[in-house]
Amino acid sequence: MRRDVLGQTWATAPGDLPFADVVDRTRARRTQFRHDNAISPLGPTSRDDVTVTAETGEDLPVIRARLFLTLDGTEPSLDSPAIEMESTSVRWDILSGYLTRWKATIPRQPAGAVVRYRIAAWTRSHPDGDEPDLWAHDGQGFWFRFQDQTGISRFAYQVEDAGQTGPEWARDGVIYHVFVDRFRRDGERGTLLDTGPSSLHGGDLDGVTSSLPYLQDLGVNAVWLSPVHPAETYHRYDGMDFFSVDERLGGNAAMRRLTAAADRDGMRVLMDFVPSHVSRRHPAFVAAQADATAPTASWFTFYDHPNRYRCFLDLAPHLPSLNTEDDGARRYLMDSAVQWLLEYGVSGFRLDHAIAPGMDFWVAFRHALRQARPDAFTVGEATDTPDSLRRYRQRLDAILDFPLARWLRSTFALGATSLAEFDGFLRSYERFMEPGPGRASFLDNHDMDRFLFLANGNTRRLRMAASCQFALQPTPIIYYGTEIGLSQEHSKTEEGFGDGEVRRDMIWDQAEWDGELLDFFRTLIHARKSQSVLRGDIRETIHLSESGTAYAFRRGKPGDGAVVAAFNAGDERTAIEVAKDADGRDILVSVGDVEMSRGTDRLLLGPMSAALVGVPA
């Protein structure tokens, strides 16, 4: 794997965990008592005892550890039921040295149970003390930096028996990502006002509502809205009131009109929700900054009141971080989210910077949503290492699939990694993530250079990548305008430019659309929705040329009906056998020069081409 390519910033997001921090996080284990949500199985059912493990570094003389748990929703404490932990083994790590593993088993619980727990430890200095010397902390994300009272030491999981990772509608969905300010104004109020990359362009929710016929014709069945709360900025990731819609977007009434119209059209609406931080103009923070004893002061973490406080990445003081371990902050976030489900008909949330809150928060958040609306969907912007990502199972329904996006962009947009390398990644990654949460795939989003820009405007590369994206299991997301060829002129990282480059106004003049590309996406979405095997969990590589330029995989079982996804990234025509003894093969989607060889089971692919082929039972 070419880490020099795949590690570049064009495939990351704000709040991503840099590799240097991953190294520091590993080194820090030497001096820490860590439980990074390490449980087995990752998704407990009512049939499973749950093994909980924690580790102490060699610099900590821990001699005893105990797990305290509750099953009634209350916070675990030293008065809660306890399970003694056993020191089972010692492992060695090249960066952290010797790590002692502690283990406890929580007996199986009924489906629906929420298990909350903390892990205490005593050292040689106070082996019989009433108070523990240490509480195990969460070291995922950036939390390894805060192994004290300002860190996370509460953990949780929920028991589920469905064996599924999210509501059925989401697994069967195709999601369209709208950046509201840059999408469309209400038809009666005219087009967008391009007044600069960081200013308001006037997109609103009625503009989204008026676009639903277009989206329905495209074939998508869910719309993800960028944040809509009152804010100072056009992007609104600096919310000032989580219970209302910015009046400049049409206010609360516009949200009701949108969700009602979407429901009539058989579509869902997802809101971008930001539980990690607020605007410094948010009334709760204004009150906390003015008075250290204010009821909302505990919602935030002040290093030195009033002007030194935890903020987004500890780099953006205009975005104070919420302390999601605080009961008051939790109630505010959960009550607001439930309001959007019950009173406005929203179907779920894309959760910004999901590595900021701990898993105890996410279990409570998802549980509250499910109590209000059983088919509510939660998908997190989790930007961490794969071992951390898969621990979101049954804490969130799904995560945005950043690892897959990096490989799709590297392989198909840049040609920097071969199809053989891509296949190697897929085989390992899918198997590793199988016990984890659901995943939602994307080629680009509002934080990264558009795929078409990386591909130098080559729409064939875009079509090949989209064909692969839609042929894989994760729920696919389309960033607005991709389907008509919307791109950019400069990289967002180029001096003098920035996020505005990747958030250009949606084009509504059809004369400027790439009509062939739009037709391709319509066909691709129809294939995804009509072929149930594309949403299943079976994938098998059936062809990989010696040169690594021709590649095919099959979704579904032979004899039960399947779809074959085939790709030729080389300069010469190639043939791939898609099935044996199969009649009625159907080319569902094609890119470039593609045909079935008469009288054979071979698919003929010209240079830089791809196809999805339906193979009947």
C-alpha cells in the first residue's frame, strides 16, 4: 500500500486523527490505564456474555482492578454492583512497552438492556484504599491526551438481537448530500447570490423542497442536509440554538414543509447534527463564560475561567467544545434531537466529529432516539483508525466510510494505486470491519476536493469509481452536483482558496449540465435499488489479471442470482468471464466500451471501462 499517497490531506476531514497522534496515542499507553471500549463481542446479543478488557502500562504499579456497572440507566459508582477483574496476560508493543491486560466478564443481559460501567484500579501505594487510585479512561480519538478528571471514564453498550446495523430503509437507501446555502433558493425568490466563498449565498429549505421532483427523478430516497440551526457562518457548524432552524433558511415552518413534501414523495430527510461543539455566541456558553457558577458552566471544560477552555481540536476558540459527559449538556442535545424526530418528521442524523463524544454518550443518544422513533438512523463522521471505527457497533448505526473513500479516490481518480492493491485492501478491510457498524460510502464531500477535480475532469474515471461504490455493500452517498459534473477550479488547499471551492453553487441551468453523466447516475441508482444482492454481505473476487489492471468481483451467491462488477484500468481490451452456464445476462450499467461476447460467458471491456452485469439464478 502506498501510504505516501493514501495519507494525503485530500482524503481527510477536519478533526481527522493525524498519524503522528496515532503514534503518540500508542506511546502514551506506557503511563496510562486504558479501556478503549474493548469488548467482545462488539455487538452483544442476549445470548452473549461480554468480555471487557483494559490495559495498564508498565509505569503503573496496578495490583487490583474492579468493574462497576449499572443496568437501570444511572451512572455507575463505587456503590454499584462490582465484578473483580483478573490480570490475564502481558503483551509487548514496540511503542508502548509491556502492557498488562485486565479482564472481566459481564453476564448476558436481555435484548434492549443498556449496560453502563466504569473500571477502577488500585496501586501498590494504596492497595486497600476506599477510593481507587485510577479510573480507566477512553483513549480513542484525541481522548488519550486527557487521562484525568477532564477525560472520559464512563463506558456503555446496548444489547440487541436483531443482528442488523441500522434500520432497513437506510441499508436500502441512496443518500443525496445537500449543502443548503449553496444548493437552491425558493423558486419565487430567485437564484443563489454568489457573493464570495465565505458569505451567505442564500440557499434555503424551500429551495430544497422545490428540488424534490428533481431528486425523485434522479432516484435517491434520502436527503442529508448540512446544519440548519441559527449560526454566524454560512456553513452553520457553529450552532447557536439546536431547537430551531435559521430564519434565513425559512425557519421551522420551512423544515416542516420539507419533511412533509419528502414524506409524500417517499423520501427521508437527515439532519447534520453537531454534538461536539457550539458557537461562542450560544447562550449556554455566554452564560458559562460570564459566571463560573451558572447552570450551564458544567456543559463546558474551562482550563482557566473565563477565557481558556476546551474547543474544537483545541485550535478553534470560536467553537467551544461541549462536555458530553455532563448530564445537562446531554439533556440539551438529546432533547433537541428527539424534537426533530417527533415534531418535524426527520428520519435521523449525520453526526459531526463523532470521535469527540464518548461511547457512553452515543449509547444514550441512540437509545433516546430509538425510544422516540424505532427506525431513526444515526451515521457518524468518525475519523479514526479501523480498530476504533469498528467499536461503534451498536453505539451508532453506521459510520461514514473514510478508509474506503481514500482508496476509491486514490485508485480511480488519481490512478495512484492499482486495482490489485485495491482488491487487497477490500479483502482485508471488509473482513476486519464485518463485526463493526454499518457503513455509508462516498467519493467526496463538503470537506475535501471533489472527485472530478482530482480526476482532472475525466468523467469516465468518475463513472468507474461510482460503479464500484454502488456495487459495494455500504449505503452510497452522492455529494450534490456530482451527477451533473459540478467541479472546482482550484484545490481547497491552494493558497488563497479553501472550503468554498468544494462548496460551489449547484447549477440549475440544464444547458450547463452533463446530461450523459446525469443519465448514468439515474441508471446506476436504479441498478442499486433493483438488485438486492448489492445490499447484502457477500462479495467474492472472481478475476484479477497478472498486470493488476483488469478486475472483477461478484456480489451474491452463484445460482441464487448475482451482480458482477468488472473493471479494466488498462490500455488494452480484455475479457472477463462473468458466469458459467448462465443465460439472460444483463448489462445493468456500463462505462466506456463494454459488450457481452456472443455465445460465451465473457464480458469484453475496452480500455478504462467498467460494467455491472446481472447474473440470474
